[in-house]
Amino acid sequence: MQWNQKKILVAIAALTILWLPLTHAEETETVLHWKNGDTLPGQLLESKSGKIHWSSPHFSDNLIVDINVLDSIVFPKQAVPVTEAFRVGTVSGDIWMADLIGSDNNTLLFSSERHGEFRVNREMIYTLESREHSNLLFDGSQLSAWKLPEQDNGNGGNGVVLFAKEQEAQPSWHSDRGGRPQTKIAKANIFHAFDWPKRFEIDLELASNARPPSFVFALGKNLYETVRLETWVNELVVVQGTLFEPVLTIQPDRRNFRLRITYHENTDSENTGVLKVLDLNGNVLLKLDGVKPTVEASGIYIYNRGQDLTVRRLRVYRQPTEITNRQIGAAKPRVYMMSGEIIPGKLFVEKNGSYVLDTDGTQRDIDLQQIDRVVQPGITLKTTTHPTTLTYIDGTVLRGQITQLNSDSIQLQTAFVDDPITCSLASASLLKFESTTKTQVPVEDYDKLFYESGSLRGHISFDSKDVANLRWKPVGASESVRLANARGTRVERALQRVSKQKPFDTAQFPHLLHLKNGEVIPCQVLSYDETSIGFQSPFISVQHIDSGHVKGIEFSGKKTRMRTENRNPITITGGKGKHRVILEDGRILNAVTRRAKDGNVEIIILSDKKEEQPKWVKVEGDFAVNDAVALKRGVELIFDPLETRSRKLDAKLERALTVPRFNRDDPPNHILVASNGDLKRGKLLGINGQTIQFDSKLRQFALPIDRVTRVVDVSDDSRQLQEVVGLSDPSSTENRKPKTDTYSHEIRVTLTDNPILIFEPLEVKEGKLFGRSSIYDKVSVPVDSIQYLHFGEKAKSFKSVYEEWVVRPAQEPAYEDKSSPSQNPRIRNR
């Protein structure tokens, strides 16, 4: 695939311009996600059980949507500092941050700014560990902590970095909603250079969604030399060179590994030491002597052998000088201190202090801030499915049943607290809905509502009494809501819902009237002069409009310039993020993709014209599964089927539009195209019945309409616009007000077989949509023939198929700059 370096540089400039404002906008919007891939930005409102109430700028009313059709609510990134001392995990898989403020023999009392005070049974606590550790050397639980090696930037090594932020995250790795490293690409690897101390401990948790995690975890990048922990089919093993030892057998239903790996160098043997692999409770799974630390390319290296892999936890600690701890029974609870000391017994917290109470009655006072972790042997994970999962940026995960949902908080009935727990939505990243009810799979006859960064399936309603605001009913919504006309949205009706019958009789209305604002009106032209055009149309009541609005008239139905629609673009996925897009209007465009740190795919599509800016969009969710799916989705969002490139003018027409120098002060107003293809420049004088009066080269003549294909106004656009809006007198302040000010609710309605009309909808009656236009007043169109609807700025930004038919001056000849006789040395010296 050919790739132009200049276009790469254009992409860089475009990204610099587009990245910052668009990324900022996305980060400040809350987005509602459907299970079918639809999205809608807006704001969560107070909601009832089983329903989500939602406010969106794309609708004038609030939505009420069945929670069973929804996938999630994604919140904007709003990092709130965490001040609590402990990270707590439960047997049900929940994780939260809290301070430990009290206890009794059976429960622990926690306090959190996010959740308030709540009491939890000890038997429900799976892990309790300090968030801050004085011996912490590296925390790789966040993708931002990894320093990744330089990589190929996808441009053939020419030194141009396409994306300025490319070095921040390896494309094969991204952060999950909690910021943790995650990959869905087999053979993906991640590395952080690190000099290992003589004594260290690693707290490691790796997880996978689909099957048991398959990975290599190594203490260096050179896998032939370093010691590594890896999965072999159904076994977890430790390998170094020819050294091989099994750790445990992997069960098919396992989805995570939570281990602690310790190493300390032997004092009597240089460069060798003891490696231990322990479970979460501190039980030794493997003790291996004679292990040699890595010297070459030392550090942490993780390699994904499976479908997906998430680094849920990775913390490296420097072990203090070895403390001789007395033997503690495996079934006994214990408290690990940051100093390395292990204290047997239960942890108790009171107002005046904290202590550990052993089963024999021995009590030991401790500093709560010096606790590393608390271990309760015999407690195992019992992860079950819950209808709702709430995730925070700091890694907090809470699961349960929603009992109350407000705009700034929710209440969850969880498995670890008897009463519902309050959860502030500040710093929340994702509210995930796990529906237990099977919902209807979206069918093909859904209409689609497109906006700047997404789309929404549903049905547009034309049977409402208040048609001044058309209504939309999304999938799963309780009722339809009014579409807001403030934003540039568009609706594409499903082809199954659009009548295949022509919306008008072509024999009765054989002509097409093209207006300068892009409207296309089927009609029978009856008359024309410099001030008005008379016609009959199946959709318009009036029979005369100002001729200054007219861009062109087509007389031959068989040779009508049908509109081109980019309904089925072709996307070709290439390597290293470089792709190609082929549109039905003939454009062949280059596209660039990159995977962002959040797992979404960013797409830039470069224009084939220098003066046009590249287009940018971010694709997320299921559409970001790979480049092929993401590119197809991105093209659907970026390209309006009706926003097509004008056809290239042929040489004969180019010559006709080129005004000779002697004619530049009085260029032709129109071009007449005869049925045999001949072109005439001049001025349309009038139409009377079946005859056209035309002036060309100061000669007036008459032609039968059946010998003319079309007549197009080719005069300068600025002069045409001035005449249309009544600005011929610049000093008139009244005339400076556009006529469309009173028609701010106008929409663009596109019918099958060419007709395009712009008007304000008023009512629906007997299968027709009635409205009012700022140009021709009353209008009505058959509802069943409506194919596209455009709102806001989209309604007014449409261009005529004849937009390129404009006169242009002939190119000035390039004269040779000859010197004068007095400057010629030969003549001067005669």
C-alpha cells in the first residue's frame, strides 16, 4: 500500500489540532452504552429500579430506558485523591479503599469518604492490606507506571512519529477502566527495566476473562537466562535454563492467580539465592534454592500466551533485614508488619489503639500504620455474578443490586454488608449492567440517529400531534422523546421502512428544480423570467418563487443527474495501522488507526484534497475489537451518505465555464446543455410553455424544451447569494437580516428518487408531513418516502450537485520578460 509522507505530516498537524479539544470533550461527558453498541452522551438522573432516566442534549425530553437493554454508563475521568489507609478485598470479589476504625470478635468497622461507615463480617474479608508501603519499590498496577521501550512508529523507519503520544503506551496494551494494564492480543508483552535488590518480594495478581490466564512472568527480558514463572497447559511452573519445578495444577475454571514471590540472596554462595512462591495466605507453594538473579536486561517482563490478560496487581517491595519469626500454624490468622515481623492472632482496632490477640490470650499492641497485610487462612474467593458492577478509577470494584440510583450516587445491596451501601459517583469510571433477562436482538428495520461521535438505533415517529418536534424512540425506551434541533444530527431510515414506490409521478412532473441551498424539487416548469419561476410540484402549494433561488433546471427525466450516496463504502485494512477507504463517489482515502490507552481505537481519515482537513473519530466498546471492525464503524460515523464529492467536470464543460479575458467583465449567467450534448453559454431569458428563450453571443433564439437537458446558473456564487437574501443594497440594515431567522427549526428532508426539501415540520396528516419553508411556504411530503432527515447545522450545510458549475476566469498568459533595447549590450555598443 502506497503511503505518502506528506500525508503523514498532515495527519500529525490534524491530530495536534483535533486531539486536544475532542479528547477534552469526551472526558467531560457521561455516556450511556447499549448492549447493541449504541451510545448516547448526557447526564444520569434519579432513576427507579429497572429503569434508567437519562437527559441528553440530542433530545428535548428525558429518556426512560429499560436497564436490560443497556450495557453500561461510562463516566468522565475525574480523579479524586484517595486518603484511606487500606485496600480491602472480599470473598465475593469486591474491592474498596477505607480506613479501619473499629472491630469486635466477628466484624470490622470501616470508614470511607466515598461510602461512609459500614461494618463487615470478618469471614467476608479475603484481603486487607496497606495502600502505602515504606518499602515499596515499584507499583505496576497502573499502565501509566510502565516505561515501555521504543517501537516501530509504522512509517518505515523514516523518523516521523505519527502520533505524539505513541510512546506512552504500547499499542497491544491498554488500560482497563481502573487504569490497570490489559491486553486482548496474543503474544503481547510489556517490560519495565528494574535492578533487583538482594532481597525483594512481589505481590502479583494476573487475570483473564475467558479461560485460565496463560502467561510468562519473568525477572528479566532475556528469557533464556532469567528466572520466570509461566503456564504450561494445565500447570504453573518456575523455569530458569534447565531448571524446572512445578508450582501448582491449574483448574479449568480458574480465572486469576494471586501470588507472592520472594527472593533473598544466599550469604554463603555468591550470585545465587532462594526463590519462594506463596499463595495469598502466605503458604509456601514452592521453595527453590540455587536460583541466579538476572544480570542482563533485568526487570519485569510479562508475556500474554492466551486470549486476554490483565495485570490486576503488581507491587515490588524491598524486604528488610531478615527477622526470625517463630513457626506459625498454617490455619492461624496473622498480621504481617512492614518490618517483616509476623504476629499471630486476630487484629482488633479501638479508639485508643490497635492490637493483635492470639488464641492463647497473648495481646500485642501494634501501630496500625505499620501493618503490611492481614491474613485469614481458610477464606477463599466465591465470586458470583451480580446484576451491577461499579468500578472506580483507583481500582475499587463493587458488585450488587441497585436499590436506589441518583445523579451523584447509587445504593448497592452487596454480598458483604447486610444493608445497602451508598456509593458516591465522584471518580467512578464505569457502571456495568449484567442483565439476567434475555432481550430482543436488534432487527434490521431500526432507523439510525447519528451524531458527532456515535449513533443510536430506534424508530422515528411521525404520528405525534406535536410534529413541530419530531420524536425518536430508542431501543428499550418506554416512550418516544422529542428530537432537539440544536445539534447537527442526522437520521437514516431503514430501507425496509421506506416505500419502494416513487414519491411522485414522473410523467406529470418530469422536471427537477435545483435551488442554490441544495434543495431538489420535482415539478413541471411552466414559466421563467428574471424575477420569478412558475411551476407545479407534487409537494409545494405555491406556483411561483423568486428566480434568484434557482441554481438549475433539469428537463429530461431520463438524463437526470441522480444523486450519489456513500451508503456502502469499502474499507481495506492494512498493516501497522494504515488503511484505505473507497467511497461510492470515487474517492480513495488513506486512514490511520491507533489504539489508545483506554483500549479504544482512534481513527484519522486523510482527505485527497490539500484544502480539506482530515477527519477524526474515536471508536469504543465492541466496535474496537480490531482494526477492521473499528474502521468500518469509524467510516459510518464520519461520512454522511449524502455528503458526496461533486463529479469531476469533463473537458468540454471546463471550457464552457472558462471565461475569456475579453469577456471577464460580462461573464455568462447560464449554461444550456442540449439533448445532443452541445453546450451554450449565455443567459436564460425565459420559459413559456414548451419553449425556452436563450441569449448567446448577443443572439436570441428559442428552443423546444424536449431538445434541452438542463439549464444551470453559473454566475458567481457571492452575487447570487446577495440577490437571494435581498442584500443588493448594503446600506439597508433590514435587508441584512437573513430570511431564515424565523425558520430556525427547519430540517432537511430527503426522499427516495432525488427530492430534497428544507422546511419546518408542523403536522402529520393522512400519511403526509406538512411544513413551512422560508422560500416557498407550504409544503407536504409522503412520510413513507422519507429516507434521510438532517437537523441543526446539518440541515443547512448541504450543497447542490451543480456546486462546481461556476464560471472561472481564463488563465493569464505568461509573457517572457525580455530586456529593453537600451539594456541589451549588443545594441548599446553599436
